[in-house]
Amino acid sequence: PVARNNNSMAFSSRVRPALPRLRTTAATTTTISKRLGRLSSTRSLQFFAPLTFLLLPPSHYGSTRLGQQLVSMSTNSASNQLEQQKFWNDNFWGKGVKKGDFFDLGHASPPLVRIRSSLPAGTGFVPGCGRGYDCIALSEDGKRKVTGLDIVERAVDAAKSYRDEQKIDAKNVDYICADFFKFKPDSKFDVVFDYTFLCALPPELRENWAKQMATLVKEGTGRLVTLIFPIVDKQGGPPYAMSVKLVTDLVKGAGFELVSIEEDVKDSVESRKGMEALAVWKLPTESRM
């Protein structure tokens, strides 16, 4: 699989010299250093290329076009969704994101697969769905009718193609290209799953993200599942550094209450171990939002 992943290999070779300048916790730095020393391993390369993309601050990309756009998005107001759409399309989906490239894991998130049977049946929603692995996992063979949303048309096309490859009925898993902040479904969802969506948004949109989530999750029985990532100390984005406190403050401010939390996620993919927390939230029946 690595032979086809030439973009990831080139990307890794460009960013690797800058890694010593990463500002992370001591434990995380040690872990990253050990793992990046094995970048030549064909088995792990597909994960380490996305890891370097997620951890390096925008300035490390130098004067490249991508670097300039990353710096612009991390220092200026990027609330215009057309800017977001153009960024993700021009630099990633428009050039062809292969399975395992950059932010694409190539499979569903293991923590979601582990806990999905404990979540309410009915309907599900995954914003920033990408190729839709988590949408299919959340559907759980038809237990939930899941909607995946992405702002980039080519991402939605890729998700539909993958769904068809897996012979998943479109009645159980479907996708739309839309602006998350303007999305108004006919009814609220039983489960909403956020993973690498919040961290991709400019900081000024975080409160609106939480408020929008409160309009999408059913009060009382519904659940918001946040797989919080990347929990690191770094500047700029996307993706922007996350923390349990940051997400907690956001969702509680929108009326959510904590149901459960794992701050040490054991089944993260290898390249993301120690950088994730899994939290489940609910809206009380008498929510003010």
C-alpha cells in the first residue's frame, strides 16, 4: 500500500527536519520521537504521514502555497465557509485524497466501533465526514440511519463511492454537501459524532459549533460523542490543538451535560495514542438551547 502513497512519503520527508521544534508535552515528545524514528517502516508510514500533518504548526511549511494558506487560516478570520471549502478542496480533495492519506485513516475510528452498541438507536449524524468510514460504523448494519456532511463535494463523492464499494444501502447511510452551520435537518439526531471536525474549524467558530450541536442532538435521550483530538501543545492550524477542558467548556456552555469520559483511550490508532480523549454528552430535557 505504501508504494502508491507517494504524496505521503514526499510530505513526510519535507516536514521531518522541523520535528524537533514541536512544542508538546514531554511524554508526547518522547512517544513521537520514537515513532518517527520508524518512518521508514512501510507498515507504519500510512499513519505517520497524517500524524506529521496534524502536529506541525503552519509556519513549518515555509513559503509553499499550502503553508501560506495554513498561516492565513490560523491568523486571520476564516469564518467564511467558502474559504474553508476552497482550502480543503484545492489542497486535498481536489488533488485526490487516497485511503490512508493525510487525515484519512482508511477505516472507522476504533473507539467509535467499540462504544457504538451502547449508543441510542435511530438516527446519526457525522459532520466533516470525509470518506464516511465513521458513518458506516455508526450505522451499525442499519441500527441507525446516518447522515454524513462535508463541505467539499469531492469528499461527498468519495464517501458515496466507498459506501457503494462496501454495498451499504443508501437508505441507511447517506451524504450531503452542505455548510454545517446552516444545516437544518427535519428532526434532531439520536447520535452525533465529532472527530477531527472541531479541530479543523477556526477558533472563532467554536462557540457556534457548540450551539449548532445543541440544535442537532435530541434532548434527553440523544448523545453527542466527541473523540477529542489532537490533544497536544501547538500553535496554529488547522488542525488546532484541542483539550478536554476546551471541549468541556464549549459544550457545557451550550447546555450539554457529561455522560462519560475516557481521558486515556486505549484503542486509538497507533499514531494517535496519548493524543485522544473520548467524551459522551447529553442535553437535559429542559435544555435552554
